[in-house]
Amino acid sequence: MKRILSIVLLIFCANANAVVDHYAWGAIAFPDETSTNGLPEAIPCIAKKAFNGQPMLKCTWLETARDVLIWDAQRQLDVRYVNQVSGQCLRGKCRISNAMVGEWNQDVLFTISIWYRIGTSTDGKPVAYRIDTSRQVSYAEAGSLLYQFYLDIGVPDDQLVPTFNGRYDGGHAAWQAQKGGAKPATQQSPAPSTQTEWPEVKTAWCNPRMDDDCYINSKKVPIAELGKWLPDISESNADQLGGHCETILCFDKDDQPMGYLLQ
């Protein structure tokens, strides 16, 4: 993993001179990223090449990174996080260190904005979904959500297209050509066999005194089937997102179920 992060750092440095989108624009209403508030429901990922030719996914809504302070209720203090994290997708699972942040069907390095997980669009392309989103969108719809986000936060008119070009495969022209053919979410084809969304979970509990005694929405569920209800997550990832874990379940800052610890 240290080798992977070193490679990603070198990639970032090599591309530093090509950055066209940043946090220095004046009078822009950037979300504070202390929660999912204000962030687009989904954003497109783009395929890039690392300096050594290795494939890479970039799933961020701006090129540059910044530090954000997120309140940790357990420690009663603000914890500083970088708003982009890097890792690798391997054998269908995308992980940062020991945390899972989505699924993709190719072995690639990746960089993703916090509060997002890597998934698949209805047309089979890589899309980053906000962690509180369950519906699946087309690649073009993810582009539309991102473009509207740029309009909402006030990206300057002369920077809209250049900024979008770096976030969408084929750029603004490809999105314009594709978005007219995008179907509404209710008419889109079913999700691929790899699970990218989960049913609504209002309550989750596992008995700490028994090995296989878990309940989802007050219904008993075998531990082996928790993945049908919740994504697997690591305790460090839950902590990074402002949540906490109890027994083998993890909850967000509002105590809503957000995932389970993969055994």
C-alpha cells in the first residue's frame, strides 16, 4: 500500500502543472465538505494513465485537494482530513489502506473525493456515488449533476467548460452529445450483478454476546448476508467520515447505519 500511495503522489506531482480547476476562484460557494451537504449525488470518473502507463481512475469534482476539518463526536474535536483519498481497485474491490470505498471491475489505481464511493453507471462506466445515495444513474446524468453543481457554486463562465472537461470522459462536447439520449432513472436498465446499491436500512443491531445474532430493520439477518443490506466498510473509513463502529456495524454521525465490518 505504501508503494501505491507513493505512485499516486508522483502522479499528482507530475500533473500539477496541468491543473486548471482549483479553490482560489473568488466568490464561489464551495461546500465545506464536513458532511455530504451541498455535494452532487453522483459525479463521473475519468480514466487516466499513471506516469508509468498503469491505468487510473480520477473521481473528484476538482483537480486540486484541500484540508477540511470534520467534527469527531467521540473525541470531541475537529479532525483534519484531506478531501481526496487514493488507493487501488483490485479483484472488484476498491480500497484505501484497509477501507473499502466501492467496487469496479478493473484493476486500477484511483483518487476519489471524500463522501463518495466508486460504482458503476447504468451504461457500465465508472461513477462516484455520494455515500448516502442508493439510486444508480447513467454516466451522462452524473455529468449533468456535476455541471449543475458547478453552476450552483458559481464557477466562472469562462472556467465552466475547461473545468468540466477534466472531469468527464470526452469532455463537455461528449456530454452534450450523450445527455440527450439518457433515459430517466426509472427507465434505466437494471444494475449489474455486482451490487452497487442497498435497500433502505433504518435500524441495525448485532448482539455483542453472540456470534451470529444481527437484526436489520428489526428482522434477523445472518452475518453472512449483511452485504445484501449494507456495504462493507472499515473502522478507519467510518472514522474518517465522522462515524463510529459498534460490534461489527458502523454508523454515521447521526447514528444511522452506514456499513458493516468485513470479517
